[in-house]
Amino acid sequence: MLDEIKDIQADVGVLAAALAVHGITLPSLGVDVVTLAGATVRPPLVALGNCTVENARRLIEVLKKAADG
């Protein structure tokens, strides 16, 4: 389980870096502690967290551009 947590934390870091390239910061981005502590067979969730309206709009813009290829 510890390796899985480290992998998820690494994924969160990669996601944060990829978002930062586009000027997007999600301040609460991280591993969701509630699902991390829960006794379940599912892996912990990634908490994307709150962000400003500006960042949400930037995220929409980046995702639309990526979808258009």
C-alpha cells in the first residue's frame, strides 16, 4: 500500500506540473485523505480541490484545445 500511495503522490505531482505549464494551479490538489484512510479495495482518490474562476476557465480552454487536437 505504501508504494501505491507514493505512486499516487507522484502522479499528483506530475498533474500539478502539467497544469502549471498552462498557468493553472489547483491549491488543494492532492491525495484525498478520507479515501486514503478508508478500508476499501479501491485506490485512494485524487482531490482536485478548489480553484479560482480564472483557473477553471483556463482549464476549460486547455482541455478544449487538447480535444480539438
